Amino acid sequence: MKKMSVQITAFAATFMLVPAIALAQFGGVNEFFSNITNFINNILIPLVFAIALLVFLYGVFKYFILGGGDPENRKEGTQLMLYSVIGFVLMVSIFGIVNLIANGLGFSDDQDIQSIPNAPTTNN
């Protein structure tokens, strides 16, 4: 049964890649990867950041307010806060990796990253 599910998954993955391969003949691969990068950067990462923030705030609530006298609630609150911080770190890493790959392969035309603000200087 497990072997059959692996075969079905492999077939489905191959079937889903056929449109991307067909786009390669027409020069649409750049647009395809640009759309994937934009989806990850503009929708997926902010959504996961929002969920991680809510989990962190719930962990703080559970640790400080609900866990005043109950060590079990304090432990659960600590675990929720730890998991959300791990989620933050993973999302920043994924954001960096996706942009590094997209910019390195030339699939991104985003120029905003290069305009890093400088510290103000005084003219004497």
C-alpha cells in the first residue's frame, strides 16, 4: 500500500511539472519562476509570520496570565513561544534562500534590495 502511494505521488508530481516543461519551449520559465517567487515573498511568508506572531502572543498569554499558578500552563506557554521563534527564524531563512536563488539565477528583477538606507552623516 505504501509503495502504491509513493508511485501515485511521483506520478502526480511529474504530471504537475509538465506545464513548466512546456513553458520552457516558449520562454515562459522566467515568468513562471517570477510568479512563484512573488507568491512566496508576498503571500506565503507574511501569512506564516502573522501565524507565528499570533502563536507567540498566545504563548505569552498562556505563560503569564493563564499560567500564574499552574506550572503545566507555563510549560505549554514556553513551548508555544519557542515554536513561534523557530518559525520566525525559518521564515527569515526561507525568504533569504528564495531571494538568493532567484537573484542568483536571474529570475528576479527586484532592485529594491540594493537601496539600503545609510546612516546619516554630519558635515563639518
